[in-house]
Amino acid sequence: MSMRDLLPNMRSLSLRLSAGWPETAMADPEAKPRRPITRVPPLRPPIEIPVADPGPDAERAAELRARGQFLARQEDWERLAQEMLQADRARARTPGLRSVADLLSQGARSDFADAIALALGSGNMAEVAAVLGSVDALRDDMPDCPAIAHVAAMTYVDAASACRAAGGTPDGDQTLRKARARYLAAAAALNDLFDPFEWDSPLWAAVRCALVEADAKPRDRVADDYEDLIDLDPGNPHHLRSFGNDLRPTRFGDWEVLDRQARRTAARTADVWGVGGYAWVYFGALGRDKAALRRLDAELFVEGLHDILTRHRTQDMANRLAALTGYTLGGVATGGGALHRLADCLGWIAQDHLRELHPVIWAEAAPPITGSIALAEDADPWRRGRARALSSLAAYYAPALEAGRRLVFTDDGLRMVRHD
């Protein structure tokens, strides 16, 4: 029985460079006898790798968002609160280590967020106020429930983000700036009611981090707020990545602070990640700004990647780090610099860990930081991610492919075989 039979949700990529089967025409009695047709079998694709469609993390995340949205539409707020609080206390995560409670909250407020974005797009501030009024009414019905308060607070954060997007620039027009400030203030007021440690709640610690920019002196509190969040939920790498992003100079830090906090985070999360905490924090910054390489210790970062994959031997993690090194950090890097050292990690990640492709992870990866011109990409995440992954692997293994080899990924690892 083949892998395809065993795993019906997996399908091999077919980059077929095939001559195809010629069509057979109707016989013409007056035509001259034709030579027998030689049927040429299709060429094998240069890269053969099973594809998860969808990947387990994308599938689980979609289920949780749909669950949250369903409960909200049914107005079954008590059930939603119960499931969110249970998941938050248990630190329940998806296969990609995302917070189950947060995904439920995202789904529950998705209709609110969509309505707000639509109203802002048409300049209908009265409609925005009406949507937020319904959120306030829900909160008033369950005033002591931290889960429902979280949905309300993050709806205000979503509204603030939508104001920035509608304004077209970070500042936007005056009306949107004032509205954004009001929404962040409303979220902060709710945040003050629920102490993350008292409630043992990473959800509320994450709200504090989302509201750092609303503080008068965000640079003075960003590290403390993220340290609280990471202490409450050290196994969630998305918190560490967000920390790195917020430590960039264009946010609330600088490169020296980034490196110092990355090392501190690695020490505090060593029992979970080894030195992987250093890599996770830098991961968040590198995806947005190449200048993060200035202070990066490349060897420590690479050691962190090894520690991460030693502790989480999943295909989700292998794809996530392959996309970082092969796509975001890959490309034209040459020589012996830090960028080349990091991009070269795609080789051992593919050889030792990658067994199947999760296209959505590649589709969500940050764009290349090398400054190369971006080509037009497919709007469909699955096709876009597949194309990114195959092009990254093809670029890295170009010498072998040009020499007539094929890359074949199996459960036993990567093999290079000659074309048939």
C-alpha cells in the first residue's frame, strides 16, 4: 500500500514536465500509412515531496475560529466562556503551538471585526459605535467573566487596528486618530480589571502586550509586560516572536535591547527551548527588518534552531523553520556573513527534519529580507506557499538538480536520485 493510500489528505506535488500522451486521430482511408507512435512516459518531477492539504495546524486553527464564531452567533456566551477559560488554564495549543483560547476568541469576535472594518471603509463612524455598543452590552451582561471581557477588549484592539488600516498611514486622518485612541483606552480600561497572574491567564497577559503602544512610555514597560506573558506561557513561541518584533527600533526598542532580551529570554526558557528562546525572539525581528542581523550571534541562533527541532520534532516546526531560513532569509546571500550562515541552515533542516510540505506555513512566512524584487504570487495561500517552498528548495539544491538529480522526500529522509 502506498503512502497516498495511507494518507488520503496528502498528495504529491506534480511539477510534471511531461510530453503527454498524443491524441489518436480517426483513420483516413486515403492517408499514407503512419509510423507507429512511440509513447514517451512523463518525466518525473525534480522535487518530490508529500503535501499536507491542509496542514494539521491550519486545519485545527480553522476549526477553533469556526467554533468561536458559531458559539457567538448562537449567543451561547456561557459555553464560549467555559471553553476559553478551560483552554487558557490548560495552556492548550494547536499543533503549531498557537493558543486555543485565543483562536476561540478570534472566531467569537470575527463578525464584530468584519462589521467594524466595513463601516470604517465607508466612513460610517455611527455604525462602528453601534457595533461596539453591542459588545459593551454583552460585557455588561457578564461583568465578572474574564473570557467575555477578553472578547470585548480585543474587539476594541481590532477596531484600533482597523482605524490605522483605514487611515492609509500610521497617523491617518484626525478623526481616525482620535477614534483609535478612544478604542485603545477602552481596551486598557478593561485590561486593568483582570490581573493575568491572579487569573493565571496568558490571554490577559497578551492583551497587556497588545496595548503597549497605548502607554505614554511604551519603551519602559515593553520588556516587563512580555516577560510576564512568557513566564505564564513559555511553551508558546508566538509570544517570543511578538516580543522580538516589538523590540525593533521602529517599535519600542533598539538592536542592543533586542540582543540583551533575546539572551535573557533564552536563559528564562531554557527548560522548554534550550537556547531556542534566543532564536525565537530574533525570529520575530528578522522577519521585519534585516538590520536585526547587526547584533545577532549567528552561531547561537543556529544552536537555538537545533534545540527547537530537537524538542519539537513535528512537520509543522520543520516547515516553519525551513520557511524562515530558506525563504525569508534565503536568496542571494553569499560569503561568510551571518545571513549566509542562517540561510544555509535550510540544508540540514531539509535533510534531517523535513518530510512533508505545509504550504500555508510558507504562505504566511515573512517576505525575503534580501531586498530582491518580489514577483507576482498566487492569491491562493496553498498554491502560493507551495510555489515558495519549491522555489526555495530548488534554489538551495540547484547544483544537484542541474547535475541531473531529483530530490525525493520520504519518511526516512531526503534522498537525491538520478533522473529516470
